[in-house]
Amino acid sequence: MTPARSEQAADHAVVIGLGLMGCDIAAIFLAGGWRVTAVEPAGGLAPERHTRVRTSLAQLEADPDAVAALTAVERLDAVDFTSSGVVVEAAPERLDLKRAIFAELDRLVPPHVPVASNASGFRITDIARDCATRARMANLHFFLPAHLVPGVEVVQGEHTDPVVCDRLAAIMAALGRKPIRVARDVPGFLANRIQHALMREAFAVIDEGLATAEDVDAAVRYAFGFRYIAAGPILQKELAGLETQLAAARTIYPSLCNDTTPSPTLERLVAEGRLGAKSGRGFRDWPPETVARERDRYERTLLAALRLLREADRD
């Protein structure tokens, strides 16, 4: 399962931010034979971050000691960007913070080096709005846990040179990722637009009393969602026959939720501080032992699914 080694083993990636996402992105590059410099003002390569990267490398069946090729600095101006092949920003999801980082990168990074943001909601067009070198800037959107979810969206901004997206997609493919090209810079890109359409309906049926949160999860995991590892939604419907999709759409679409505001249930839970695992309570209680058990099960299942996908892709 080790990602294909980069053709240029001495490649150097710069990852800005060493939260969960940044650690896993670093592990992807390290597993592919890259050297990684991480920029993390909050304590650099603290022991817990070092452990996370080693664990992620082990899950990728790469040498955990590859973490030795990871160094951390606390300031952007401490990085040797002249030797970098790509820069990936994975800072917290705040537009003002990302704009400030990109303003510095605009000045510090040589203009031939692609610069990408892992922002999940903000458009690269808005992040890089005031940058002189915005033509080499794009969104490179990973999904948590980044090292286990193979898909990576490569999003072309309004000012991005398409060649930059070609280059980013090639780097991701060489690292064993599945690049997903997104041709226009719209809120939510591609995957999150589809995901949030599902989430809007999932919360709507809970609001209406049609099903519990547990039954919604079961309907996705054990019914239609179970098939997604084998085929995406369009391929599924082509295998079944598009005429059946058309007939179902005419019957079901009129009753689907089309609200432009979030679910009342979601608003209430957040207002009450019931955020899920991070706060100890959401729809269900989350004692620490349950959080640890569920996260372990979740990652083991993703690893098994990743193996299945790779086997299927070899057919």
C-alpha cells in the first residue's frame, strides 16, 4: 500500500500547519520519498505531532522512520523555499489567516513553485485575491483522515494557470492519491457540494421525525452508501438504467428538502454545545473510551476499504 515513490526522490514539500490534517499530508509526502518542512508556530514538531506522523506512515505501510525527513520551523521566513517543489497550506479554516499566509507566500516562494490551499470551504480565488502570483495558486483539498482517504480535489481558481493544476494532479498521482479535477472555483468545490446535499436531507428527515440519527447512519452505511466503494452514484445509475433514476427523480424530488438555511436540529445541538466527540455529547454521548474505540474502528475500516479500492483499480 506504500504510495509510488516520486520520480525525484529529493523533492521537498512545505506543509503549513501541523494539525491532524497537516500531519497526515506530511505523511503522504514522506511515504513517497519526499523531504518535508512543516511550518507550525504552536510548538513545532511536538511529541504528539511526531507520533501522529509516525502512526500515519505505519498505516500507509511505509517506514515510520521516514519521519526523520520531516523538520519543523515556527516561521515562514525560516523555510528554504528555493528548494521546494510544492507548498501546501493546511492552517485553520479562517479566511483572514489564510489570506495573510498567502500574502507572505506570494513574496517568499519562487514564482515557479505551485502553492496550494487545503481550505475546505474558502475559494482559492478569494484566498489569493491580492497575490501578484495568484496564477500559480490552487486548492488542493484533502479529506480527513488525509492519508487514508485517497481522493484529493485539485481546484482551478479564476486566475489559476491550468498547467499548475496539471502539475499538482501529477504530484498527487505519483504519491498514490486519486486526483479529482474541479474545473471551476465554486463554494464547496465538488465533493462537499454533493456531501452537503446529502447532509441537508439527512438532517431534514431527523427534523421531520422520519428517522433517528442512528437509522440515518444505518441507511447510508448498510444500504445505498455500501455500494459507493464499488461505484460512484453516476456509474451505479448507469448500471441500473438511467430511466429508473428519471422515474424516481420525478416522484421523490418534489418532497426533498431545499432549505437554504441549516437544520433546526443542527442549530440547536451546536447552540447547546453538543458538538459530538470533541465535546463529549452530540446526538449520542461520547465518553473518552467510546471516542477512542470508534476512531480506531473508523480508521481500520478505511484501511480495509483502501486496500479493496486499490485491488479493484488493478483489475
